[in-house]
Amino acid sequence: MTQRGERLRVFTGTAHPKLANDICAHMGVPLGAASLARFPDGELNLKVECDVRGADVFVVQPTCPPVHENLFELLSFADCLRRASADRITAVVPYYGYARKDRKDEGRVPINAKLVANLLVTSGFNRVVSVDLHAAQIQGFFDIPVDHLYARPVMIERVRQLGGRDVMVVSPDVGGVKLARAYAKDLDCEMAIIDKRRISGDHTVIEHVIGEVKNRNVVLVDDMVSTGGSIVDAARIVKDKGARKVFIVATHAVLCGNAVERLNQADVEKILFADTIPLHDKKIDKLEVCSIAQLLARAIDRIHRSESVSKLFESGQ
């Protein structure tokens, strides 16, 4: 069946078991049995309950909040599986926490995105799969293969349906231009950029809009929504500049602080998120979730069979 042997196992931590179950449903394989409990002092007690000797193992675990607990679960899986003689261990990390700390933007600060990469490799992972990394250069932080997937092919059809005619893609900041350009290319439309200045971790100031959004149906695209401040301010600005309808499209719904309240108050038609992060009990009135489970299932299958993952995007398979 594959050069790496007959056996495939998929496990999940506690971060997003629904996504892992959906992936397994698409692949037609059972979710690997594992028990995760806590000792009275809060320390993790993990045990893999099935044989993994010689197996090709995938662990699905976004490192979303609570970041440190979810990250340590992921590291513990790697150590456990390595000691249980798994053949290859792949971390499927739909959302890669600490991705925004990918460089030294001032003196005497860590590069935590690199630190997390070191931890994943040292713990025993042989490969990493992630979706829409905040900074593409994070792939270079690893000395093991990294498959960088894109949620855009999953979300673009729904965006086409919502946008209608006179659509324009808008990036809420200069850093998101590459992602916005990719959406604009798929939609065969123009794009604009909002020039913003970051004051602190949760506060930005929007300077002006580069491009004409008047009488256009604006699709605001970003890789993540954290506090919601930037994307909601962007929606307000393009409305003030004469946009007809505004749609928010983002991959990772981090949604910390009062993000939910901000999104519910935003003057937008629809909000699209991928399910890289579980939304749990977050109630967003105009929310629609696009599942990436099938995309991840196809990627896992191709990795298991030693086939090209990039073909998923080249031919739309």
C-alpha cells in the first residue's frame, strides 16, 4: 500500500477532537485510542492504548489557547510514540501557536516560533503539517519536512457565492498582501490594502486605504482574527469609504478578549472561518464555518502513500 508499511494511525489531543474525528471519517480509518488525564497537581497523564510499533502515526493538535497545555500534549504524544517504536510521527498542527513571534522586532526578546519548532523536533516528530502559517518562513525553522497547506481552496467557492459581482478583495494590513492577492487571483478581481500602524499587541491605528472600494462588495481576508480589533476597524473603514457589502474571511479564529463582541457589532454581511481552531461556545451571529477536515485527510493520505502534497493545490484534487 505504501513504502512506509501498511499501518496508519491517527491520534488527537484534547485541543480539537472533532476535527480529528472528521479527518478520520473522510479517510475511513478509526481514531487511535489514547487516554489523556490529569494528576491532582495538573500534570499530564497520557497513554496510547493501541499498538503503534512500525506504524505511520499522525497526531492532530492545533496549539491554540490554552497554548501551553495543548503544546505540551503534542510534545508528550511525540515522546510516547517514539518510545513505543512508531516508524514515523507527524504533527498535524492546523494552527501553529507563537507564529507571530517569528523574528526579533526589538531588543532582548525571544523568537518563540523557532523555539516551538525546536521543541517539536527534539520531542520526536519526523514531519509537520500546518495550515496558513502566519509567517511562511517558519518552515525554515525546521530541519524536518514541513507541509504548508492553504485553507483558501476550501473557502473560495463560498466566497464566490457570497461576493457576487463588483467584488474586491481587501487586505487589512500590508503583511496580508500575499494572501489577499491569492484570493483576488482566484476571484479574478482587483484588490486594495489598508495601511495600518500597530501601537501594541491589541491596538492598531488605520492610516488610509490604498485602492478604491466605493460601490464594491469587499472581501476582507486575513490569516487569523485574534482580538478582532484590526479586522472590525477595517470593515468600518471600507464602509466609510463607500463599500456596499463587507465580508470577513479568515482561517484561524483565535478570538481572544472581547473579539466575539466586536465581531457581533461589526457592520458585515457574513463571517467565514475555517475550523483549524474549535469555536466551542462562542456565539457569532453571522458566522459560517468551512471545514478543512477533507483537505487534511487528503494531505495525510498523500504523505502516508509518499505522494506529492503540493498536487492538492496544483490540480485541485
